[in-house]
Amino acid sequence: MGKRTQLGELELIVMLALLRLGENAYGVPISREIEQQSGREVALGSVYATLERLQEKGLVSSNLGEPTAERGGRAKRYFRVTTKGLREARETRQALMKLWRGLRELQGGQV
Amino acid sequence: MKSSQPPSLATWFLEHLVPGGKNEALAGDLLEDFRRRGSVAWYWRQVIMAILVGFSKELRTRWIGIVFAIIYSSAIPWKQIGQNLEIQSLLLLGLRLAWPVSLIYQIGFLTLLDAVALLAALIMYLGATRSLNLPRFLRGLLVAILVLSLGNIGVALLWIMHLPPLFFYYVVWRLPLFLGLVLAMWVARPSAVRAEATWLPE
């Protein structure tokens, strides 16, 4: 097993949004997905900074699409989770599930 | 406020002030989302956030340069330099001139001293990082001279305000060199190239 990469909270959220979106994962739908699923608005600049960081870690890859008129002739950059990224997300989930298990304080939705 | 076109000043900021070069995809995303929302305030917020995020990333990657600038600008022995007789006579030469020429002369003289110190530091930094590129170096130097000139005008104005001497000589006096050096290094040495448009190998 290779060395694990530490995932920050926003990095994990962005990766989960990429996995949900599949082929259509570029800036606008990614930030919209995060807003819908987590209820928090994240600036597109922060989303891109996170994606660049994930790309540097080899967890995400990207390619440019065709330029479109509605975007002022600018191309979309599509992102997808790499195999390494998928493995990382799975391991993070398992680690979090272990930490979650048996915590009575966090069950039932009451404080 | 609803609008069909994003504010052009904000778009200009986005294209020129976000460190790391133009991000076409981000600019396109902002335009696409703006056309759906139509909010000028939202667009400005996004642009400001993009600039702030870009600068914080740059600061994280360039912290060594900033530490170098702090150490270098603190270590210059201005007191000893100021006691040098030749330098003193050159400075006094300006004091004999009529105001405001005397003030301009002094600001110019201080800027020249700072510029010599900055030039040495910039060459050291670019040599150590093996990133000497003549056009970028000259651009960096030009930006630095502008910052030094403005900074020394500020120093002259603050000198009139009679700030505590220690604070003035150890902080205010050294600020133009520090800021000029940071900006010169920033311009003369580009940050890592943005990831290119290819699928990375998995």
C-alpha cells in the first residue's frame, strides 16, 4: 500500500462532488453541487484552488473542452477523479466510518 | 442589482490581478454563472475571492523569498552607511537646494541607495534559485524602483510626523526595501506553471 495523502475537508467535499457529477464535472456544476449537498456556498476561486491542489496530489485530472459563446469564447475545464483519488476517497470514508461508529452523542439528530 | 453584463472592471481585475496567469476556465465559469444569477455584487465577490485565494496560494509557495526579504532588509546597516562621509556630503548637497527640489533630491538619493541594495539582493536570489531571465529581471527592477520611490515619499512624510525613532529607523525606514524586494522577486521569478490541459496518467 502506498503512502496516504491527507485530505482536507474541502478537498473531500470537492472529490465527492466530482464523483456525483461524473462526465459533466466543471466549475459551475461542481460549486452548485457542493451548495446543494452541503448547504454552503463556496467561491469558484476556492473550488479551483482546491482542484489544482488535488491535481498536484494526483487525485484529480483535467482536460479542456470546446470554447462556447455563452462563456465569452472560453473553454470549460472538465475534472475527474483518478484511480488514486478513488482509492483515497474510499480509505478516508472507511477511516471516518470507524471514528463515527458507536458514538451515541451523534445518533438520533438531537443535541 | 441585476445586469446582463458583468462589470468590466471586475473582469479586468480577474484577468490581471489573479496570480499565476489567466485562468480561462474560471473566467468562463464566472461569466456562465453570472448570466444565470445576474448579480453584480455576486460577481465582484467571486472576483475578490479569486484574487485573495490566488495571493494566499502564492504566499504559501513563496514564503522563502519573503523570509529572505525580511532578513535582508533588516540586516542592511543603514546607520553605518549614513555615517559615511561621502554619503553625508552627497546628502547635504541636496539640503542646500531650494524646496521642493531639496526634498525631491533626498527622496531620489534614498531611492538610489535602496535600489543598489535591492539590486544586489535580487541578483543573489535569482542566482540561488537559478531563475535569472533578463526581461523578467528588468521588469522586476522597474517595478521595484517604482515601489522604492513611492515608499520613500511615504518615509519622508512619516519623518515629518516625528514617529518614535526606534520604530522609524528599524521598521518604517526599511519598509520600501522590503516591499520593493518582495515585488521584484515576485515579478522576476514566475510561479509554477498552471497545470496543462491534459488527462494526467493514473
